[in-house]
Amino acid sequence: MLMESIAWAQETGGGGSPASGGAGGILSLIPFLLIFIIFYFLLIRPQQKKQKQQQSLLDALKKGDKVITTSGIWGTITNMGKETVTLQVADNTKIKMQRENIARIRAEDEDKEKES
């Protein structure tokens, strides 16, 4: 008899109506939705913005640009292919590398720092 009353109490859900269970389910999803929104604005969106900036930099490259690669090599673009770039790093030294490995274009004041 005691087991039947416990089962009956669990079945009724504490006297609430079945419609309140649906609203409780939606309310329990709100913290997860807020966490996703926070992750989007703190992690996903800045990363997408950075990727777009890097892609626009790679699309704007041209011969004669002075660049720095992701590995820290300083060079001047002498030839460009669809996926590769040839950099002159010294008077008679040229290297060929993937276009994606160009990190940034050097500023004019960086050239003066290197020479001194």
C-alpha cells in the first residue's frame, strides 16, 4: 500500500498540471542558450572576423610587397602563383612557400628597425 502512494505521488508531479511541464522544459534551456550566445560573441565571431581580415590580406598581395611570414621570415614578394608565393629573403636567396603562410605586410618603419 505504501508503494502505491509513492508511485501515485510521483505520477502527479506534485499537483502541477501537464502544461507546466512544457514551460519548465523551455525555461531549463535558457541557460544553455545564454552560454551559446556568450561563446558566439567571445570566441566564434572574433575568429571569423580575423579569418576574413587574413583572407583580404592574402587577396591584396602583389609583387614587391614586403611581408613577414608566420614563421618569422622577412622577405619581398618576387613572384606569385595561385597557391604559392616566391619571397626574396637575401640578395641571391629566394624561397617558395604557401600563400597562407604570409602573416602580414611589413610597415616602412619596420625596415628601418631591421637595418639599425
